Amino acid sequence: MVNLKKFNKIFINLTIASIIPFLIWGPFIPDLIASISSLFFLYFVIKNKKFYYFINKPLIIFFIFCIYCIFLSIFVAEEILFSLESSLFYFRIGVFSCFIWYLIDENR
């Protein structure tokens, strides 16, 4: 009988490791993997109340920078929708980095 937790851990690690080879086909697949992984990680954090992954200085500074970019897009840019399109979803990068941190902690 296959251990389901071990299979899930191997599957997640292989999926994350495959981001670099998937860049050959373009940015869609790696962005999709990062976005879906970030959403699953947010669900996991909220479900298990492990908010300590989000309480560190570099991540807080990154989120403040993302909010600053969004405000600049809204108030300064001539084409607001075009500017928001490029700056609105940077949060997923910070959440994805926390997900990588979680994977490193779990594999020790």
C-alpha cells in the first residue's frame, strides 16, 4: 500500500522542481504552478493556523512594496488598467516563497 502523505510530498516537490524546465514552453505553465501552489499554501496556512510563515521582515517589506506599486498604478499611471495588470498579482511571489520555505522545513 502506498503511503499517501509521502506520495503527496514527492508530487509537490517534483512539481515545484519542474518550474525551471517548464520555462522552455513559456511563462504560462510556471506562473500557473506558482499561483496554484500559492493558493493551496494559503488554504493550508489558514486551515492549520500556521501564520508564522508570513511574519518576517523581508516578506512584510515585500508586501509593503507590492501595495506601494498598486497605489502608484492607480494614482500615477495614465493607463490604470494596463498598469494594474502588471502590478496587481505580485503578492503570489511572496506567498510562493513562503511555500518554498515550508517545503524546506518539512523536508528536514
